[in-house]
Amino acid sequence: MDIEKSLAALNNPVRRQILEWLKDRSNFPPALPGHEDLEGVCVGYIQEKAKLSQSTISNYMGLLKQAGFVRSERHGQWTFYRRDEENINAFLAAIQNELTKP
Amino acid sequence: MDIEKSLAALNNPVRRQILEWLKDRSNFPPALPGHEDLEGVCVGYIQEKAKLSQSTISNYMGLLKQAGFVRSERHGQWTFYRRDEENINAFLAAIQNELTKP
DNA sequence: TCCATAAATCGAGATATCTCGATATGCAGG
DNA sequence: CCTGCATATCGAGATATCTCGATTTATGGA
């Protein structure tokens, strides 16, 4: 729970938007054939929606992952990203604790 | 409640530290004579503790104020800053709402 | 009115972030 | 193996943030 990294990762509107999109799998095209069971979304789908370059999105997902907001799972040539609700909640608890008076 | 400005303001360890210090007036030297009733802390006291230049701290306090985390009150030649608990809580509610799944 | 003090603003150099296109890596199918 | 696709990494230019010292503005007191 690195609050520094977490805040840096959140300090960008597109990265926050991606986290919101990932709340609901149906914000993206249907899962690839043979991966219907997977919760995650591949980089290409995220890129398509965000309309930024592939390298930028890959970088963004790396930052979100380092901050703990997402987990990744590689399946074949694809990397599937999904939210890490536990870490997200841990961050919220930490920032709340840091900001509020006892 | 500009979440963009708020996250930018929080994206700096010294600014977060200042917000923490301001939780408790006793983190600073006693109030100036004639201002004992005031909740706030003057810029000079904050600068002393943060060990950064006067202009940097003035800038920081401006950012924290723009983000809504502090209010300022001018009394004579001093500007007294104190936390705005209401806005801080509003930010926490907003970020929680943005980050958590429904 | 003049001076001293507190704070805000200005201008600038150093550093970090953003974002891209190009390249490298890893994997699947023929 | 060789080719093609998905993703990651690299290098770089543009832009933003950090932080300072110098200057300006506001105020209070002699």
C-alpha cells in the first residue's frame, strides 16, 4: 500500500476513467473466444476505448498495476487486466485515515 | 469539488504532511499574542516546520486552498490557514464513489 | 511618512510526467 | 523455423511540476 504511487496513478483522468470502465466488463467488446470465463479485459480493448496509443495504454496499465489497483493475467498472447477490489479498498481506507481527524 | 485539482494537490508528500500537521494546532508554536482565539496557523510556522522556502510554502497553501482542503483568513499581516473538514470529507466521499463498484 | 515584517507573485532552472512512434519480446499457428 | 499479432519496453520531444531567490503587495508600528 504505497500511497505515493497510488495518488500518482490516480492523478490522470484517463487512468481514472479506465478504472471506472473496468468496473463493468460490458463496457468492452465481448470476451475473445475461449476466454469467456475470464473477468479481465485485454489491452487492445482498453486502448480502443481510450483512444490513446498502444504504448501509452500499456504504460498506464503498468502504473495502475504498480499502484495495486489492477491485477494482470497473461493468457497466450494477451494480457488481461482486472480491478483489484481489495487493494482499491485498502487505498481508500488509507487515504481516509490520512486525511481525517481522529 | 474538483477531483482533478484535489488529487493534484495531494500528489506531494509535503502538502499531505501539512494537512496532517494542521489536524492539531499544537504541532505548531503557540498562537501569536492577540490571536489566541484563532484556529489557524500562519505561513511562517508552516514554513519553519516544512523547511522549504517561503515562496514554496505560500504556493503549496494556495494549491491546498484551491483544492478546498484549507481555508484562509487574513488577520493583519498574517494569513492563517486551517483545514476545511467539510471539503475534505466531500473529497473522500467523491473519491470513494469514483473508485468503488456499485 | 518610513520602515519592518508577512505573505503573495514572478521568473527561471531542474526534474518529472505525458505521449508518441519505433523497436523488442513472447506466443500461436502453419 | 517463420510469420503475424498482442503487449512491453525504449528513446525523445512537449508539457507540467517543483522549488528557489528576487520582487511586489499589504499591513502595522515608530
